Amino acid sequence: MKPTHSIIFALATVFLTGCASNSFMYKDFPVSKGSAEAGAGKTVAFRGSPLKLDGTPIKVGDTLRDAKLAGGDLKLLSLTEGKGKVRIISIVPSLDTKVCEQQTHYLSEKNRGLDRDVQLITVSVDTPFAQKRFADEANIHNVTFLSDYRGGDFGRAYGLLIPDLHLLARSVMVVDKDNVVRYLQVVPELASMPDMERAFEEARKVAGLPSPASAMPSASGSMGGGY
């Protein structure tokens, strides 16, 4: 099913109004608790309208696949090269969106010390140049940005590509030191946030880290200014 002109216009409206800031103001976006399935024939939604996914589905228990992503220097690398580290991989459609911007700030700023022991990664289809500009403007220095702009190889390898829009489905995964996916959430509704607190909790378990002394409960329905 091809996206209608109204869906494309609505996506463009949301995607082009994001703006990075050194003093980021969190908004009260809804948080998805459930997960969609990755892979060809499956769908996610944008404001209720279905968008088909393409590629080989990834699921908990699978080993990372050797799909190339571009780093900031344009050199190609694979997530498999991070073996030996526990990682949180935050996947966003585009950093030039309000929800993706907040998801990335949340990963960077609200992990409560996880970044000392766990590698934080953001993957999007934005060019490496756009990713670097975003990181610099947002003052984010503890997240590694990787780009799937070259052709969506990563998206297809993980079943997270939205081919009609050439975007990635909003997702978050936790990967252990042996490159095994230990937690995965494919956000069913693109306009919603993933449950980042759940991802942080799972990463702590995988890394064998204690819960922070002042643990915040996972947001029940929103992820906004209270954090």
C-alpha cells in the first residue's frame, strides 16, 4: 500500500519542524509500551495509517547482522564490530523531527550514568553531515551516530525499512557483548516515543549493573517535561 498524499504531507509537517537546542525542552509525547514486528509484510503506523516494512525480520535472540552503516567520516562499518560491548541502539526515522529529536536527547541525557558502561548509538537515514550538525547543535557527545543513508542496507537487513518513504521504523534495541539482541521494541506508531526507561532497565540487566539509587519509574503514558 502506497502512502497517501495526506500521510506524506503530515509526515513532512512533523519531520521538518524539529529543531535541536542546547537547552532542550521535553514535550509530553505519548509512549508506546507494546512492540510491532519487524520484517517484510509487517506494518507500523503513522497517526493510524499503516506503512509497510521491508527486509528480514530481527527479533530477540537473533545475532546482529553485517549491514554497513556510515560513520561521521563516511567510512562504512557494521554494528557487529562493536562485539565486546553492551549497546543501546536507538533507531529513528529522521533527526529533523520533534519525536526523533526527543528520543535522541532522552538517550543522551536521561540514561542516569549508563553511558559510562554501555555504548549509546543512534541510527537514522540522515546523512552523516546532518547527524554531526545535529549532535553539535544539541551538545550531544556521548552518543555514536551512524547513517543508513546510502541505500537502506541496515533497514532491510533488520526488517525496519519503510520503503515507500525511505525511512527507518522507530525502534530501540539492547545488544549484549556477544552481539545478541536481548531486547527489542519496534514502536507501533511513528508519532510516539519508545519506552526508553524500559530499554535502560534492560541494558542495566544485560550489563550486570545495579539500578540507580534514585530510579525513576517508566513513564506510564507520556515522556515529557517531568523528566
